[in-house]
Amino acid sequence: MKKIVSLLLIISVFISSFAFFDINTSAAENKTLIQFLVEKAKDYRKVVDISSYVRANNWKLDDIKLQLRYFYLSEPELFFVDREIAIQYSSDFSKVLLNLDYIYSESQAEKMLNKMKKAALKAVEGITDDMTSVEKALVVHDYIILNCAYDHKEEKFTAYDCLVNKSAVCQGYSLAFMYVMRDILGFDCTVAFSDTQNHSWNVIKIGKSWYHVDLTSDDPAFTAYGGQSYDCGGEVLHQNFLLSDDGAYKSSPLHRDWYALDVVKANNTKYDNAFWRKSSSAMFRVDGIWYYSYLDDTSPGLDYDGTSKKVYTKICTYDPETGKRKVIKKVESRWTVYRDSNTGKKLNGEHWYTKSFLKLVCINDDIYYNTSDAVYRIDTETGKNKRVYTLKKDNMQIFSMVPYDGARFRLVYKKDLSYLNKYITIKIS
């Protein structure tokens, strides 16, 4: 299902005809408006005079709105600032005031910030010192998607929502990724946004080049019968990870007419066709080797057996040092469709999905994967494959696995995608 994206920032504009009062908040030299506003917001200033910036840059109303958008998306820690910002201005823009409102008190915001930092540190636990910058970004990309569900009610917009409450719209995903990559790991990372598409994502600098990363588009969601939308637990796409401008434009119609602060171009196409592009599950690194899976598409269309109508998923490894990829397991992957998701009517005959719901989970350096009715373990030292769990529920199928507290994982089971999720928690011995 295509995600419904939400407004990045709501700006209320009030044209005032009364005389403005003076406020001693003149702009400091060599300080951008964004830096200035961040300082004032962190001081909980309710009225901020930006007249000197407006005059110096000859800004009009649209220019001010754009700067406010940059302000709100430049600092993930500003989750306590209300998204509605009132602008008061004189007819010639010689005097411009901003009215800032705050959702939480300073003491509340401080406690919440500590929670967000702890949540962000969880996102980097899988990172090791020997990882490249690309690998570190990949770990964070997959962690956030695994641990955050898209907010279909469109009420959660902040990094705090994404990292702590584990639900957000595109803006929350973008601010969370920037917070972890920039403020925790030290990368140059910002938020790109498109007003025409009502969408936001990230642009990150790896080496000397900038690349697009869209976590929201890489976090699939589905709609159950009756219209309720839900996150597809455990599914992590990589179609929008480290793309050039051209690659981002081609990857999704959501990537149009974007702005990104301090980013000119993302021209490097180095990763546009990287090995992770087809992977539909979270990726895990064990002893320097990456494990991932994808639906086999080596033959025209999907890799069906014409008689038994089978779909196959390949579980693969990738060695960053040699650049070599290896298929370690080809798994029959067939999931049955029981009813029409629009009408709710039971389907006659045999129907199946033309995609794989096989997911990977890493526990104690072993890789686990699911078929529609069982879970298997791959011993990463010996390569041996063993069934460790069988679903014993009539007419039910396993649609996903989700990591759970380091020693367990959750299985999502139901008849088909038109039914709501049910869970079983499995402990690994």
C-alpha cells in the first residue's frame, strides 16, 4: 500500500496592522537564522524578532516560511516546539516577529530528551569499530525501520515519536535518522523535503558525496480488510538507501521538487545498484559477513515452477572485503491468499502471493528465517540448516519475524494479509 504522507510543518500566518513592539533579540554576526532560532527555542522564548535577518536577505513571506521549515527540520531535539508558528509582519517586512509555542515544559522536555538519547543509543548497539560508514548507516536504517511503525493517523511527527513511541510519519523517521547519524555518530546528515509530494526523507554524506535515504518508503505497510492499516513487521526494504539524485527520482514518485539545507547535489551513483537493493528483510553482519534475502527474479517474471507454482527466496551472504556474494540457501516461499482484501469474500480455488514473506533475524550470531509454516536456524559457523519451530495452528501462516529483546523473536501469523496481526513470542535456547 502506498503510504499517505503528512505535512512537514504547519505555519499559521497573521498579518498585523498594529504597531510592533521592540524586543531586544538582534541577530548576532556570523550566525544563521536557523542557529539563532534554535537557541531561542531552547531558551523557551515565545516571541522572537527576526527583522534583521529578513532585511539583510530581502526575504518575503515565502522565503520566511522556507527558513522556518529548515529551522524545524534542522534540530531533532526540538520535539517540544509546537508545529504551528505564527508570523507577524509589517507591510514592507521591516519588522517581523515569530510567536513560538511549546508543547512540554522545560522539565518535561529534559526528561524526554534523556529517553530519546537512550533510544538512539539502542539504534547503534549493532555497530562495531571496524564497520565502514556505509555499514553504520545500514545498521541504523534497518534498526529504525524494524522498531518504528508508520503512523496512519498522522499525529506523530518527531524524532521522539519515532525512537521512543515507535510510531511516526515521514518527518519523524527523517528526524530520528538524522539524530542518530548526526548527533550520535557524527555524520553530516540533513532532512530533504518536498512540498509538492508532502514528504520528507534524509540526505547523508558518505565520504565526499551526498546520498538520499528514505526510511519511510523502505518501511512497507498494508491495509487489512475493513480499511485498517498496519505495519508489516520485520519487513525492511532497501530500495531507497544511499541513492543519487537521479536514483532517488527514479525510485519513487514521492521524490520530486525537494529542498535540503546545505546540500547542492547528490551526483554520485556508486550505490544506485548496490547489493542490498533487492533485499526485503533486515540485514545482519556476523564476523564481517552480511546476511540478507530477496525474492528470486533471475528468470523472466518471478521464479515460478510452472507445475507446482512455487516462489523461491534466496538467502545470501556478502563479503565487503572481497565484494563477493554467495547464495547459501534457496527456500521455497509460498503464501496462500484466502480472501479478497477489498470485499472480504473467501476466494475459490488456489491463490497465492507473488512475493516472499521470508524474514531474517539474528540471535547469538546465528541467522533465523521463516517459511509460511516454520522457522529455521542457519549456523553461521558450520552452515547447517535446522528447523527449530513449526506453526501448529490450522489455516494460519507465518508472515514475519521481528527481533525481540535479544534472545527471542516474535512471529506474526494469520490467514493472509487481509487479517490483522497476531503474535507468538519464541525463545531461543
